[in-house]
Amino acid sequence: MSTTRPADAPGTPTGPADAPAVPTRLVVHALVREDGSVDAGELYEVAGALGMSDQQVRLCVKRLTAEGRFTQEGRGRRAVLRLTGTADAEAAGLPMVPEVAFVRHAYRQDAGLEPWDGTWRLFAFAVPEAARSARDALRDTLTSLGAAPVQGGLYLTPNEVGPYVRARAAELGVAAGLTCLTSRDLVVGGIAGPADLAARLWPLDGIARRYETLRALAEGPGEGLAHAVTLAAAFTEAMGPDPLLPPELLPTPWPGAAARAAAAAAWSRLRSAAAPEGPRLFRLYAEAVAGPA
């Protein structure tokens, strides 16, 4: 039986035992510099620190070049990878960086600058089976914006995401099947208390555990690029499923704010120690976790 690890499989991460494993291709993206290049020597070194084999890295690079995302100049550890003209140079560093606008919103919530107005936003849609792909895409948009399903075709969130949802429905050509409404008197399955509703509709315990992992990693002694990549993966893993509920709806204590503060401090430390020509990951995260705008 072969023991070769798949090209995109994660290695063994540094940091806490439950720190997220990092897929190999995300390591490649994380090490893209401002000029769109990746130093292969640096790539192999960081991947090795994360528990990945040289063969795993070689297979991943081969796949990325076959997909047309990068070109390769030279061989082995002396090679240089470059983003192709068809790849978005800025987006190449973004698979591990959550949407900046939503990260900024989270930090504003942490600072008490986004109090809840007590209004629930509800979205219902009826899209025919013939437009199934559009229906699925609209559902994905709602869940990515933190809305929770209440029942078939009905989603709920306390946050004002209406403009994003309506714009996406129009883009998909299903605006006629979308209904948007608000409520300050909502009862779901006999539950009326806002915090109780939040506990029922969103997996808060699992999200809290991810933030606890992020905080432990951010407050740990790790340094260097391997630690930065693992921290980026942990930040994305915690923020990705977080609906960014207002503090009024969350359990107390809630670990999100402390974890984000620790992550911001860790990124400041890591960026100050990084070489000026280092990966653009440092700049992207510095922009994402900047204080409230």
C-alpha cells in the first residue's frame, strides 16, 4: 500500500493539538509575494515545518502549474513559481483571508460600535426546479452571509445583509422569487427570546471551540512563516462559519472577541518580524484585522 500523502492533503500543523491542518496548495498561495512570485526554497521549508513531505509539495506544484495558475522557472528548491496572467494576483493570496468588510464588522462589534437594533431580517425564496443552480447559489449566498435556515426556503439573520442578498438574486436572475421582510416579534417553534433563538439556529458551541483554538495559537510562542500560515488557517476556520451575531445574542463569556484581539496582536508581531519582501499574506491580514474603521 502506498504511503504517499495526496498532493493537497494537510500536513501536521504546529501549535495546539487541535490547530487546523493546512492543505498544501494553501501554503503555496500563502507564500505569494507582492510581485506574484513564490520562492520554492521557502515553500519547501515552510511545508516541511508543517509536516508535509517534499513529494507532497512537488505534486501540488505540478497540479497548480497544470491548472495554469502558476508557471515554474527552474527546478527543485531553486525554482521560482509565478502567477500566470490568467490568475488574479491579489486573489491568489486570499484563499486564507476572509472578506475584509466582514472581518472589519466583527472588530467593530467587539468595540461596541455595532449594537443590535432588535430587528430580525428574513429572506424567503421560491425558485423553480428549472433554475436549480441559481436557487442553490442564492442559498449559498445566504449561508455565507451568516443567515440560518428556519424552514424550507426561509432564512434569518439579525444583520443587515439585504443589499448583498438582493444584488445576488438580481445577478442570478431570480429577484422575482425573493421576498425580504423584517420582524421585531419573532417566534420559531415556540421560542421567542432572541438569545434563545440564536442558540437554537446557529452552532455556537462549535464556533466557540474554533475561537478558543485560534486564541491559544495566537497567544502561543510560535514565530516565522509556518506559524503565520497556521494562524491564517485558524483565523479563517474560526471566522468562516461565524454568523457574526451581535453580542446581545451571544453566550457570556463569548471567546470570539478575545480570540480576534489575540490574532490582531499576533499578526502585528509576525509582520514586524517578517522580511520586507515577504509574502503578501502579512499585508492582507494586517488590512483585514485592522481596528474599527
